[in-house]
Amino acid sequence: MRLPRITIAATAALTLAGAAACGGNSGETTGTTGGTALYGRLPDAIKEAGVIRFAGDSHPPYRIVANDGKTVTGIDKEIQDALGKALGVRTEISIVNGLPAALSGMLASRYDAFNGPVKDTAEREKQFDAIVWMVSRTSYLIPKGGSAAVKDSGDLCGKRVAGAAGSVVEEQAKRLSDWCAKQGRPALAFIGLADTNGTILAAKSGRADAAGMTESAAIDAMAKEKDAYTYVTQTDEQGAGVDQLAMLVPKTGGLGPVVLEAFKEIFANGEYKRIVDKYGLQNVAVDQPAMNTATNTAPTTGAAQ
């Protein structure tokens, strides 16, 4: 049973370790309490706890989970650390099993936010504030030693494609299947799995011909295993477009607008650019963060997509 938030706050005063979150394993907590201009605008529950609890699944290079199942590194960790500093509170990541667990956990008040990156949609905005901080194109990782001859995204017609269930990739794979049908070719067979690591393993083991993911995740996988993979990117003709990717925060708590201001601060002070440059995300960066872009004006992208 999870302790009340006020109890967590008292415990946090005695230890740097975060309380274990129900339904997941807690990673390191970082940051300090108070002392920033935005701290006073935080919801009382967050100020009492002194921590923002993020849900997160395994999704390199955004969340790289160590073998202990708790220690998290990567883009997500650095973005959250920067936001926590701007807000004057600690941050805590709890590892969950995929997007549905993150969404249901937030609605059950086990977590305060999920950094995705997850597509901003009008349907999700009914329950969550979506703070867009990057964009994405869908790519497909192809094992070089596999039997499938995939030279471009059109060659995926009729192939088995693994992807995270409920993710942008699943939607994009459906659009690619529709394109295949218009060409008189067979649709993709989509294999929905819990996270990006699972999709890569499916491709490596031969259960899938390709693993769908963000382009930055595909580049990261190729860097980790030299000469093991190639990748192809879905085209606009195949329904790809550019997706607005967001951090989700439940609307009920009132945290979303304050997190948006924290994002604006890390854009202004250079922390966002530092993290983007470190991980080579220049092509998927945005000029400014924006909230609820599915119903409001979308942000301008950085480099040409």
C-alpha cells in the first residue's frame, strides 16, 4: 500500500532515496525543495511531497534502465532533473510495464507525470495536459542478419513489425499498411509489445522482421551494436507526417501549466539545447515548448523534417 504523500515528504527529509511507487520500481530522486520562482505555483500536494513522481517504461535512449531495474539514465532523466531544478522539487522515476500502465497509474494518482515521449492527441488531452517538447518520425530497425530483404519502408509490406503497443509506432504502422493496400500489396503484421527493448529483441530473435521506433531510438540501437542493424524511415506519402511528442500530466492536479513554465525556463537557460545536442536530437527539437497542441496551435519545429 502506498504511503500518503505527506508521509513521503517527511520520509524524504530524512533520506535521498524515493519511496517505492505502487506498480513499479523507483529510480534515483534528484533535486532540491523550494527556492525557485515557480515553486510557489506548484499544487499543494506536490509541495507537501517535495517530489514529482514520473512513470517511465524502458525506452532507450530516453530511459535506459540498468540491470537493477531502478537506476535510470538517458534523455528523460536529464530533462526531468532540469525541470526539477526549475521547479524547486525532487524528481523520481518509477519503471512501469508500457504506456497503458503509465496512463492508468497517473489517473490513479500513483504518478504525477509521464515524459513519454508520447503523441499529443485530442483524445489524450481530455484527461491530460500534454506539453510538447519534441517531434518525431517513425523508423524501422532491420537486423542485417535477418532473412527479410528491406531496402526502404515500402519493402515492409507483408512483413512482421514489432512495436510498443499503444504507441505512435502502432498508429504509423497502420498508416503504412493502408499505403501498402493502395499499392495492391499485403499489409504489415503488427506485433504489439511492452517497450522498445522488447521490440528490438523480437527483431533480433526473428519473431519480427523489423522493430518500429522513433528515429532517435533507431540511431541509438545502431550505435550500441555496430554493424548489427540498418533502418528505414516512413515517408509522408506513407502517412508518416511529423508527430508532436509530449510529456503527459493529469489535468485534475493542476500541475501541467506549471510544468510548461518550467520547460520554458530550461529552453531559455540553455539546458534544453545542451541535452538535445548531447544526444544528437537536433532534427527532432522544437523552438519552444507548447501545451495541448492537438487543440491549440502546434509548435514550430527546429531543423527541417
